[in-house]
Amino acid sequence: MFFCAFQWANRLDRLGCRPPSKVLCFKRTTRRCPVLSLHARLSEDLTSLLESYKVKAPNNCNKRRLLLSHYEIQDLFEYLERYRGGTNLVQLEQPLLVHLGCKSVSQLEWNSQGICLYLDFGTVFLDWNTLNDFLGLDSQYRPMSHHSWNPKVTQGSHKKSKKPISIRNCKIRPGILLWEEDVSRVVHLERLSFYSSTTKRPISLVPVTRNSPPTAIIGGFTMHRGYSGNQVVDPGLDTKWKIDCLYPLAPKSRVLDICTGLGYTLIELLRRYPDLERLITIEVEEIMMFLQEINPWSSGWIQGNHDKTVHRLLGDATEILPKLPDSYFQVIIHDPPSQALQGNLYSYEFYCQLARVLSPRGQLYHYIGNPSSKEAGRLYQGVVERLYRAGFGTVVKKSEAFGVVAIK
């Protein structure tokens, strides 16, 4: 019987009628459903996470903007006080800097209503009342010597002072003025000071010195130091000192930047290490994202070609961090605001998450504050203790950088 069955199978084979093989069918099915590797699954999860918290690209192509610090308006008024020409249209021998030191004005014109600045993108008109109100001056003040009024006289008074009051002798209210014109040529003017619905605190953009990056003030706390002893420290120099305290980064490193702020940290990182594989930056405050986009010292990298490297995330770092993969980053920059504003960013649980996502021998920079102050001095001790408990092997105090560097 076995021999007959064997002969019958050979005949079917010669006729091309071989019965289908269950084994072959099973193998074809498995080829259609490949199993993803662990690395591929992690990559998909991370891509999905980055997409869910991604900040939308700004749509500013139809708007013209100009920022004027109180320093720049003061310089403009001082020039007009000294001017003795016979015409209201002035060609400046030495251009005046505006837009926080990033643009220059070589020609201006004024009348009884205000002043017109000639810039590379067109003209900007600013009325006297807006400028006086911004600086905290009396509405009757005019910078031209033959029209100067005493800023101390009450509004509505037309009594001229015997000696024109110089802007240098006036108490100036610091800040930054935004001039904005949309596609319909509607002009909007406002001081860059807001109230956050997220943190329930006021946020302002203010200059530190002339022609340098501005800083932000949140709830009365300045986001950059301003001074180191008797030396004025602008935010650009402050950021460089923070990055200087880290060991040099290896090519294709992955960096996590917590609390983006105005973006100065990631700008400095991209300048020093253009070959970074990935830079993920997290910010909880939507107003800070807006300030990044309009601040000329921040907006350059947003408009640059960094889409594949930089990922801007809008959300709470305490919620995003647990969703990031283990040992993924070689460097973490943790630059939180004061503990009084966001104490959860100084907690033991948060430090455990930092240690988890940091690779072995990876380095963490943690901003704390001025080590010479009593409050920060006590805070340093608690931070160092919690970092050790969270799994960091070495924690070194970096006084010049106002923080610590921890090695996992």
C-alpha cells in the first residue's frame, strides 16, 4: 500500500499537480508580518511622543516687527535733544541701533505727532504719547530742544520750563516696546509684558545692557543673573559659562534641554556642536515660545535648517520625562526657574527620571543660583544630596556657572 501511494505522488508531481505544502504557506505568512526590533519600536514611540508635544512653526511671514528697548528710545531722544539742524528730516552720520542692537537707523523724520524711522524693511512711525508713556515720562515732553517741556509738570499744562529737561535726568521705566504691522497695515504697539494663564504669573522681556540679548522676568525672578560681582553679565555670557563647565561633547551626541526659556542654551550648543544627532528642548510656558519667535537673539535658530536635529516641545517636563527612553541622552541641561516657582523640578522623583534617561557616564548640568546667597546655599546642599540618592556617582559644584555638574 505504501508503494502505491508513493507511485501516485510521483505521477502527480510529473503532471505539475503537486499538492500545496502547509509548511510553505506558513512561511509566506510570517514573511508578510515581520517582527519589529526593539530599537525600531523605541524609535517609533519617541517619534510619536515628539509629534504629540511638537510646537507649531510660527507664521510670521505677513508681519513686520520692530523691538525697541528703553535704552534705544533713550538714545534716540538724546540725539534729538542735541540736534540743531534746520530740517525735520535727518540723515544720521552715525546710525542708531534698534531692534535690541540687531538693526540700525540711518535716517529719521519727526513732526508734532511723532517720529518716523527709516529701516531696511520700510518705515516705522511712533507717536510721542506712546513713547512717553512707555518710558514713564510726562505726555508733554518732547526731545527737541526748542519743544522740550518739563516732564514734571502735570498733563495739560502748557507752561514751558526755563531750561529744557534732558532725558538723562529723567527716571526711565525699563522694558521693551513691540511695534507690529500686519498684512492689512494695521499697527499694534505694546510693552512686552504678559500674564501667564499657565503659571498664573507675570512674564516680561527686559534688556540687561545695550545691544545684548534680553532676559525674561517671571513672577519677579530674573531668568539670568545680570551681575557677577561688579561685572555686568548679559544672558549670552551667562549661557556660555554654563556650557563651559561641561566636558566637550562627542560627535552625534543626543542632548536634552529642560526649560527652554528664550532658547539661548540650545543656540550656544548648536554653535559649538553643529553635528549633534538630536537636541530635544522642553518648555511649559507658551508665552516663552512667543518671545523666542519675536526676540531677534532667539529667532535665528527657529528659521534655520535644524528640523531634523532640534525638537521644540511644549509641555510639562515632569509629564514628558517619564515617556522618554532609558539611557538615551549623553547630556542633559536642566535650567529651571527658582524653586519657589517650580519646586517639582527640584524633587527627588524628578532627579530619578533624569538619571534614568541619561546614559552611563553621561553628564548633567543643573542650574541652582548664586552660591553666595543664603537661600541658594541651603538649596545646593539639598540638591546634591538628592542627586546622589537618585543614582548619580559624582556631583561637582560649579560656582561660576551658578550650578552643579553631575556624572551618572
